[in-house]
Amino acid sequence: MPAITFNNLSKTFGDNTVIKSFSADIADGEFLVLLGPSGCGKSTLLRMIAGLSDITSGELKFNDEVANLWEPKQRGVAFVFQSYALYPHMTVRENIAFPLIMNAFRKWYHLPIVNAIMRRRLMRQPDIAEKTLRIARQLELEALLDRRPSSLSGGQRQRVALARALVREPQLYLLDEPLSNLDAKLRTQMRSEISALHHKVGKTFVYVTHDQVEAMTMASRIIIMDKGVVQQVDTPDNVYDNPANTFVAKFIGSPPMNLIPASMRADGLKLMGQIPVVHSGGVPTRREVTFGIRPEKLALMPEGAGRIPAQVAVIERLGAETVIGCRLAAQKEQSQELLIEQDFVFVRVSGNPRMQIGEMCSLDYRDEDVLWFNADSGERLFPKQK
């Protein structure tokens, strides 16, 4: 199974650069997720791995061999498309077995009458029949083998598409948003099935999605992209706890990290230690920063008990937990180290706090739970990335 290396990979369509100098490594047997908003270049990158799109510049390596010019069949990959791409005139059995049949096909088999005869003959071959049945059982499709795709549900069609990819026993699995057409319940089920499948086959999976829940629950590592640029490459836990910039902080998490425009007084900056104090004519000045904290790290307290005065504006009761949206009151006291501009934040608490919209409250936090970002570039200032 190949380890994959991207070395300054880029892709341009005319004057439009879709991927800008992409560099990363995918280890053998890893479940890597390419995550980002629509149009960030993740599906284009997947197609370049498969050999379906040319590489404009840079190198793509399989086990240290440059694979830029390899044909798709040389790469040993299986591709699961977002649209399933099942053949409507074939049964489930024929759809699953199709890659095996194509591997055994000869040029003259494509003649009109010969084609149908040879396909039926190949379907009856013991090795093809056995592999097809084994994969169908693995994905609970055995009872559907003689049905056509039009009579299947979305989840069943997705399992057929996966089975067709698995039956070839490739070195590398590429999945391009395979769950985007399913409803919420089926997505949850299929996430578990794909994760279990990865553990069972032990091969490399590269999975494209714009859904951060899929990425967080399935990946061993995540590559987060935006506008063709890699924002962070890390494990799900580190991406959540230690985002590299405000884009990652906002993209990961539901609700996302609270990012509050703020001013830090010079003595407050000095208190933080790692952030340099800005001086103007020898007099310490304020520095514009972004204060970042996850909703579950904020403590919801009675009015006046916490450091940040607020008012309840939105309440979302979710059973085991409640998400409360609070509107912050501007802080203008000169004694405050942190001056928070008026903004809106979310707090996640367990159970039901029995609060009402419009009720005054306050918020508090531990200093060690706060992340500080550059207000202009969005890059994290403190604590530094590990």
C-alpha cells in the first residue's frame, strides 16, 4: 500500500489557480480527510491523486516514486463518487462485479453480441462470483443482489458504490463526499460503516467532505483547506483544541469557537507574558487582538458574578445539553485588562439551566482556556502552536 507525498502541488485552470503550492504526506493505512468549504480545491486534489486531472506543477509521489504521469489504472485506486455513478441497467450484482469483469475484458469482447455473452460468462467465473458475494455480505447487500439501482434507497445505493470500490481490493480508496446525498440518520449510519470498513481492510482512505462532523468522527488526520491553501494538518483533537488560525477555529465545532474582537491593555499583555507589548513614544498602548474560546469553556453565571456581563438572546435546548446565545455588553472600565467590544457568543452547558430570553447574566472563563489571535492576519498568537 502506498504512502503518498504532495510536494508543492498546484493546479490551474486557465487564469484560475485552484490549488496553491500544496505540500503534505499521507501515511500508509491512514484515514485522511480533506476538509473545507465548497470550492476550496479538495475534490480537484482527489482527482489528481486518482489521475483524473493533470497536475500543473509540483510532484505527486507514491512510495517515493513520482506518479504525475501515471495512468489511473497504474495507481491501484478505487474512487467512490458523490453521485454513486451506478449503472442503471445493471443489477446490484453486476454493478459490484463490474470492475472485476473489466479487468478480465479483451478488446474484442466489446463487439455488440460478444459483449453480452462474455459478461455473462465472466459473471459465472468462480473467483468473480465469490468475491462479489463476499463483499455483498460484508455490506449487507446479499438480499439486494438481483435488484436494480432504481429500486434502492439512498443508503443502499451508497453501499453498492462502496462495494464496487472494495471488490477490486485496491491499494488506496478515494471517497468524494459520498454521504452528501443522504439524510441525517443515514449519514450517521454510513459514517460508522465506513470507519469500521477502514479498520477491517487496513488500507489508506482519502476522504473529501465539507462536513466537519464527518471529519472529526472518522479521520485519523485532517487537512483543512481554504481557497486552495492548506490551513492546518493535524489530528481531530488538535484541530479542535489548537486551531492554527481564526478560519480553522470558525470552521471546526458546532457552535464554532467564539471569536471576539478585543483590545488588550499593555499591562494586560505583559500579564500574558508571551504576547509582546506595543509601545508608542515610550508609552504602552492597547493592542487589537481576537479573543477565542470554545462554547463549553465559558461558564454561565448570575448577573455580576462573572467577568463579562451579558444578556440571554437565544436558547437551543438539545436534551442532554443546552446552547445559549448571549449578547455581550461593552466593557469600558479602565481597570479591565481586556476590553471586549460588543459581540454575540454561544455558551454550551449540560442539562437545562432554566433561563429566559432577555435575562441578564454574566460569563466567566479560565485564562488557560483562551486562545489569542492576530486581529489582522487571523494567525494564533498565544499559546503558540505545538
